[in-house]
Amino acid sequence: MADDELDRVCDQVPELATPDRRMVPIPGGMTNRNYRVTTTGADYVVRLSASESGELGIDRENEHHNSELAARAGVGAPVIAHVHAPEALVVQFVDGVTLTPADFHDPRRVTALAAALKRLHDAPPFARDFDMAQVQARYLQIAAENDYPLPPDYDRYAERARTMSEVLTRTRERTAPCHNDLMPGNFIEADGAGSHLWIVDYEYSGNNDPAYDLGDAINELELDREQAERLVTQYHGGPRPRELARVRLWSLMSQYGWSLWGSIRVGNTDDPEIREWGQAMWARAVAQFESPEFPQLLARAEQAESVS
């Protein structure tokens, strides 16, 4: 498949500037065009950035810097190069299988997920901070200024979201390097259930409440209550009822914020797949906001944690 931008990137990277390179598109990627580029004895992935990704708050310098740190922590793929014109990131191809939400029905994968996130959260601090409440507010402003379509009754839940954000901020104990966008396509499993999980794509990465990453994983991977509890227990090395409540609230905040990401992308592209994705995300958020458990989670999140 011909791609002039891809050729320009490859010609600027010594490892790829060879006449024997072979380029194959990798399906997926909502804000990138991804290619596997193979040369004699080496294998790479080139991620070409979408032109409108700046409106979504993606800082490519931040992505490059944090990708390097994640690779050193043994979680992200090794970084080969960052090209500026055209904008692209080149990483080592890692062997494995890209996972789906259904794959995480196997508890061994939930355990591997907890281990991978803990390893990432123990890495040195990232370049910038990430706060979904601030991201959501910026997305809402962008949607309003450009008359992008909002999810139905979006404003109806603003007060509940504000209260939730205040509780989560008050009860936060620390920040750590977080991925912040744990879609199933960002996980590559090395060698079967329970084996090493690579986490790729650090576009939205930043220092954040570690509980957000767990909550975002619950949201994006559509983990049920039992799986969510297992993830939090495995991550902390034992039951943490208060942290479980906070993680579940962060999962809802993830749904609330990323639904607006879908609105912006639909406004830019009118992509039916993204529209369907955003509608499903918003439906999950509404169900959580309307659940009788919502006020219970707020109360539990503010209770002192009893650790045996």
C-alpha cells in the first residue's frame, strides 16, 4: 500500500532507510495510521499521526518522552525514533497477540494486567500531568465552540460528575506515571494467558491518580464487578474496599470524558464506527450515574481504608 508520508518517515530513520523494507498496514488506530515495517533482520512499527489529533490534546513530544520511560520500565515497546515532518513515532515491533475485552474473562489476564500497571506506575515520573476532569472540561468547550454533537442529556449529569471529581481529588493519595487510555487494542500479550503484557500507545499518558488507570481499564475492557474487584485486589496485594470504590468512580469518569472525545472525532470525521463507540460509552456512563450504587460509591470512597 503506497503512502508518501510513510516513505518520508522511513527515509529519515537509518534503521528503515533500506531498499529491502516491506510495509504492511496495521488495522485500527483512531488517531494514527499504523504500519509494520520489516527490514532484513529487524521489525518495526511506524505510527503516523492524524492531522486533527492536536484538538484532542495529544502532545507528540510528551508521547515520545513517556514512551521512552515506559519502554525502560519493561512495559512499552522500545522506541527507535521520533520524526517531526511528517509527525511519526517508530517503535520496535513486539511479538504477541492484541487482546479483546472477551480475553480478560480469563482471570490470569486480569492478574497480568495488574502486574503491568503496577510496573508502569512504579516508573519515573512522566513529562506532564493528566486529569480527566480537566480533559473533559476542555473537550466540552471544544465541542461547544465547534457545534459538535453532544451525547443525549449530557448536561444533566454535570453536577454529579463535579461531585464525583471533588471526591476523587480529595481522596487521592499520590500520582504516578499512567497510560490513561487502556483500550483493548493497546495490550499485546507475549505468550498466552498470564504471560507478559505489553502496553502500547502513550498519546494520553501523564502523571495521574493510579486508580484512574485501573478504572479506565475496567471501562475500556468492560470488566464485570468480579473482574474489577480482582484487578484492584491483585494490584494492591489484598482487598481494598475504599480503593475499589474510587476505581469504579474513575471508571465512570473515564466514560463521561471519553464520550466527549467521541463527539469531537465524529464532528471531525463523521466516522460511523466512532459514533457507535461513543454511543456505547455514553450508555454505560448513564447506567452508572443512574444506578442506586452511585451515591454509595461516593460515600465509600471517603471512608478510611482499613488495611490488615
